[in-house]
Amino acid sequence: MDKTYQPAELEQKWYQKWEQNGYFSPRGNAAPYSIMIPPPNVTGSLHMGHAFQDSIMDALIRYQRMKGHKTLWQVGTDHAGIATQMVVERKLAAESGQSRHDLGRDAFLEKVWQWKEESGGTITRQLRRLGASVDWDHERFTMDDGFYKAVQEVFVRLYDERLIYRGKRLVNWDPKLHTAISDLEVENKDEQGSMWHFRYPLADGATTTEGNSYLVVATTRPETMLGDTAVAVNPKDERYTSLIGKFVELPLVNRRIPIVADDYVDREFGTGCVKITPAHDFNDYAVGQRHKLPMINVMDQNAAIRATAEVFNSDSSANTDIDPRLPEDLAGLDRYEARKAIVAEFEQLGLLEKIDPHALKVPRGDRSGLVIEPMLTDQWFVATQALAKPAIEAVEDGRIKFVPQQYENMYFSWMRDIQDWCISRQLWWGHRIPAWYDDEGNIYVARNEEEVRSKYQLGSDITLHQDEDVLDTWFSSALWTFGTLGWPESTERLKDFHPTDVLVTGFDIIFFWVARMIMMTMHLIKDENGDAQVPFKTVYVTGLIRDEQGQKMSKSKGNVLDPLDMIDGISLEALLEKRTGNMMQPQLAEKIGKATRKAFPEGINAHGTDALRFTLYSLASTGRDINWDMKRLEGYRNFCNKIWNAARYVLMNTEGEDCGEGEVSLSLADRWIRTRLTETILSVDKAMAAYRFDHASQALYEFIWNEYCDWYLELSKPVLWDEQASAEAKRGTRQTLIQVLETVLRLAHPFMPFITEEIWQRIAPIAGVSGDTIMLSALPEASEQDIDASAIADVEWLKGLIVAVRNIRGEMNVPPGKALSVLLRNASPDDHRRLEANRTFLIKLAKLDSVEALADGDTAPLSATQLLGNLEILVPMAGLIDKEVELKRLQKEQQKLEGEVKRLQGKLGNEGFIAKAPAAVVAKEQEKLAAQVSAIDKLREQIETIKAL
């Protein structure tokens, strides 16, 4: 093996071998085990969230594969309707100055497919770099032919069952992209706005209890008043009870609108009067439905004011009773220009009461950045009530479990108040809706036009045209667990791997993806008994990875970390270019550049995939948010070095040597490390069953670093290097060295696949283990019956005594190479036994001249003392140190600490500091003071001890 661990070359070498040899394909004789990768967007690249979730999935798959299960990790990507269309549109505009409308639908879609073939594989290449052992032979794409058939089949079935319908409803409308978007694609941002207070004149001479001839309503969107169809008040608000059922004259459009009573109105907020605009506000839409109010759409797809409004009844039928005309001077104005004009006209009419500054949540499209407009449009919907009921029951009765369990509450709260799902999008890239229309607007749904004519018995003389809309990407991804396995065909893969075992996902898409997968799967997929199948048995919900300060990672903050930069390293110059190179705002670029230089003054060093993965596992607690820690990443890079160097030591002592073919004798240390390995295997098994990757990684780390490397390798040296040791003892230690290393490499492989494979290939033959690859070898098994409790107790005693001597060396500043004499006082029979059995280990590892137990009544010279239970460990100090030099050193240290104590006491005695500083800062300073006082007390004790020598 090379002297130093260099991960980059060996990682790429092994991944290529694994993939070329087909090791990722399903195999094994035990029960099938499957995971579906949450399909990343084809436009995307790997971010820390992907790396975190994919590392967890890979650990689960490798772990179950090594247990002998027939494992499938299904890989694939999502066509990402809006994102992909935007990418290709920008590319088209940059290259030719054309829009998609210049090309036409078919030619534009050809461009999208061309882009997908050339540039759509970024994230799959990155998955390989992360070590993901997915089934590449069956990679899927949500727009491939097989998946398209599944999408069509589901749409047609649900439509025929009256679970999909077309209707006029309020949706999130993006005025730039000209499409409905989902709630997940809306970012609610805190912004400063205004609250305009308008006077609406009361009709028919009515007055308020205060004698006013008007009601005052407040709004943050004055332009929507053109579509008001009521003013609502709280039914218990005595100020307005006499006005309920009466009318106001809506200014500018001269429309009489009723005053209605509704509990939605908070009588303590503002004036207690709320304008109701059902076609332009989701809450107002709900009020309008309760009171059967008409709906008036005053905006077009650009969010500009129409010349003539669209007017509908509450059931979405056309309303011909209300005058649809809008003010001519507003026609065609952008909503914000119209806002200014409307406010000005209210002021001119004397109907503007006041304008107040107002902080509000502004919904913006995550792709376009524009403010989203609630818009009344014709869309396709899934009726979710009937689908939700069995999906709720599946979680209630435990067929599906959430880990951590508290996320069930989030799931239930949404599912028990679920609204119908808008599944249509006004895009070109996506699954085109399989619905056709005749010239009279009648709807026909089937898989293709030929089937439409057959199904509905339509003659060739009837002209049909297909719906222009495509399906929401969440609709196709809701079919992911079974659509990827060949459904609607009854394939062997579907029989083997469905339902899947676990879904690894984030809490933020429980509503948008997890719930919809459960609903769709249970409705469409049945087992051999006709019972609904669940898509997965467990939903493991990961936290969100934040930066080291706990802030969400975002490009605008400049704190995004690319996992591949953690793996391969990146220079400061390249990192700055990546974070600020395309920024249009110089001030923001300068701010991000400054923060980047501060955080990474020399760029980011290469750490390798195994170190990154192990860091992610160590952070995978059951909490929601995870703060990234570069120091921990560096620590696990050192952990990889530790394993590498340990393997080199083992090879030096076992290659070409007798490792147990003859009779062996196991030392106490051999029995102890084998027992600790057994306990570690059991701990990892328990942690993996509970999805506690942090506990599993901690158990491995503690065993490999602290017990195998720091203790056992040292305990092996007195046997291997002792010419007096028997051949049987040496064989036993060599056998233990190689067997324990080989076993723990298999145990660690799911977490650190590359370094374990590289080392295992060298040491497995010496350990008597055959096989082509560690990833297909058996996972270690263990039983509590194999635990040797006496070996653990004896070695813990031995370790405790060695550590006590080392502590005395450190405290008394005794040179590490100076041999010590040690005396034991209050030794029990067990202490005597252990001393005699381990004298050689003690003398070698603690660097002693001698170690003896004092008889009862014996007096000891002046000594430094440590306790191990009731056992006193004494190191006589006479002659070990230069008394005067040591006293001067300790007194100098004491003076330094006393100065720091004085400074801290002054700071904490300053009333200004105590009053202004945060409580956490004050507490930290108090902790520092207590620690320094304690350190001074210990120094004084040492000084008195040395003075007495």
C-alpha cells in the first residue's frame, strides 16, 4: 500500500470497476429490498441536500445487499417542466434571438430533447462520484416512453372514475411564465409594503352606528378592488350588524355589492370590514363560495387590467347579469401601474382615508421572481377526498411509518384538510394532457386520438384538437414507485420490488410528493388479494443542511457548498468565480466574495468521498436542521488516514507471516478487541434498524479509532515484538489483527465504500476470506453470547492504569521518554491478579521501570497520585524532575492565569457589559472564569506537591 492515503484516484478506479462488473444490479437470495431515488431535476446539479440523502440511501442499500437481500436502488431523473423549459428558452434566445413561439411546439420540443441528451446528465455523473450504487441498467426518466404510458394510463383511469375533472378555480399564476404553479414553487418573502384604506359609500342612504355614510376597507392590493363582489364583517361585530344584507356602491365601476357576515373577518383588525375579491384571493374565494358570490376576473395572463372583466357565478358558470366593463383608462395597464392610477382616483374622489406602511409576506415565483397572482383559470384537477381516506388510514394503522414519528402529524394535518389538486400547467415541455376537444368544447379523454374516436364513437367528420396543457411534474413523479418498475404491465420487477422499503426525503415535500405518492399508489396498485399496496413501508425524513452559522444555504447569501468541492477540493479563485462570477449586482458580489475569503482563505482542500459521507452520517440525527461543520469534515479525513495507516501496520505484521494456520493462543487484548468488535456489530445493527446513522457512525468511529487503532495496535506490539512470546501467542495476535480489520472493513463498507474496498482487497486473502469485491461479501453478524465480559473488565482496568500514569506525566511535566516506577496502594485481589497477568503490557505501554503493589502497612514516598476506583496509583517524584525549574514554570503559568481571572472579573463586574451583552455571551464569560479559577487551584496543588519534594 502507498504510504499516504490519496482518495481521488482509488475512488474513481473502484466505481468504474463496480459499475462495469454489474455489481449494482439486483442479486441475492434473501427477500427483495428496494429504494426509489427521489428523482432530481434533469437541469440540476448535486447540492448538499442531495449528497446527504443519497449517502443515506446508499448506506441502506449497501447494508442490505451485504445482508444477502436482492436489492434495488432505482435511479432516474425528473423532466422538471418549468425549469427545463426556461433553460432551453434562455439558450435559444442567446444563440438565435428566437422564442419558443417562433419555433413552434414540435420544433421547440426537439430542442429540449437535444439539450437533455447533451447536458442533462450532470447530476447522474455526480451521483457516481458520490459512490451511489444505483441500478444504472434500468435508469428511468419521467418523460421516457414507458413512463409516458404509465402517466396516460393513470390520467385516463382517474378521469373515467370521475376523480379527474376540468374546472375553473383559483390557482397561483406566474405572470412571466404564463402558467399555474404549485405552492412549492412559491416563495413567501418578507417585504415592506403599504396598507391603503378606502371609503366604500353605503347604498340607499344607509349609515353606520357612528353616522358615516361609508365603510372603510383596507387592502394591500388596491388593483383588485375592481373585482370586489362583497364587503364582509364579523357577524358578532355590533358596529355593523344593522348593515348586514345591505349594499355599498363600489367606486370606479359603480357596482352594487352586498355586505355579508362571515367569521373569517377579525373584528379587532383594522376597521373590521374586509373587501371580498373571490377571483383574486384564496381566502376571499373561500368566503365567496360560502356566500355564493360571483367571481370577477379583472386581469389577463400578464397580470394587466382587462378592458372587459370575465364574470362567473360561484359554480363557475358564466354570469350575464353583472356589467363586465372596467374603466377604460385602466385597460392594458400593468397591475402596479393600475394600482397607482386607482389610488390617485380614490384620492381625487375624496375616498382615500389613509395610507399606512405595512410589512407583508409577498408570494414570488421561485423561477421568475415575479409576484404571484391568484388567478381564476380553467385547469385540470384531481378530486382528492376519496384518495386521501385510505392514505390516512395506512399511516394510522402502521402500514407506513414515519421516522421521526412526529412527521406523521404534519402529514395528517394536511391530509385531513386536503384540497383538490391542480395538475395542469400551461407549458410545452411535459406530459401533454390526453384530452381532446371538438368545436363545441366537449371533452374526450383517451390515450390517443384513435382511441378517442373508438371510445366515444366519433366519426372522422368531427374535428378534434388536443389540450395544449401539460401535467404538473408532481403528477408524474407521484407514480414513481411503480411507474419505474414497468407498470401498467405486470413485470417481474414490479412483483419483486413493490412496495418499496423506505423513502428518504425532506420534510418540505411531505405534502407535494410523499402524500400524493401514497394516494396514487394505493388507488392504482393492488396486491394478489386485491388490497391496496402502499408505495413504501417507511418514510425516513431528513433534516435540512444549513451552513455553519445555521443559515439556510442560498446563492444570494453566497453560502452554498458544493459536495464535489468537499470531495475534490477547489481553489479560492475558482470558488469565488463559482459564487460570484455570474452576479449582476456588484455590491452583492463584493459582499459574498468577502464572506467567502473569510470562510475559506485558502480555498477548500480535497477530503475524498468517504470523509464527506462519514461526516454526513455523523450529522444525521433525528432533528430537523443540521449545521454543516468543516472541522468535522477535516476530522473524518484524518479518520481515513488513521484507517489507512492502521492497515499498513497490519500488513507489515501479517503479510508472509503465519496468521493462524497452527495452534493459536489469544491474549487478553485479543479477546477484548474481538468482544468489542461483537459489541460494535450489534450497535451498528441496532442503529441501522432505527435509522440512527449518527449512532452507527459513532460506534464505528469509537471502535476503529479509539479501540482498534489507539489501544489494540499498541497492545499487539508487546506480543509481536517480544522475542520471549510463544509462537502460539504471536499467531493469535496476528490472526486477531487481520481478522478484526477485515471484519470491521465489511461493517464500515456501507458508510465508507471506497477506502474499505481498497484495503479489503489487500487484507482479505491474508484473513482467509475470498470474493471479488467487499460490496458483495457478507455483512458481519454477532451474538451477545460471544461477549467476553471478563476480558472487557480486565482491559478497562489496564487502560485505566496506563491513562493514570500518562496523566501524572502530563501534570508533572515528566519527559515522555523517562521510565517511571509505579506503586499501587489499596490493591484488591483482582488488582493483584490483573497486575501479574499484564505486567509486560504495563511496562511497555506506560514506559515503566517497575510496577509493584504495596503491602498493607507499607509507607510510600512522596508521590503524584491518581485513582482507579479504590486503587491508588503512585508515582514517586524524587529525582524525576528539576524541582526549581518546574516551580518557576508553574508559578509563571499561575501568574498568567491570575491575570486572566482579573480581566474576566473586571468584565463581569462592569454593569454596562452585563446590561448590554446577550445572556449567552455573559454565561460564556462566566464559564471561562470558573474554568480559570479551577485551573489555578490545580496549579497550587502541584506547586505544593513539588515544594515538598
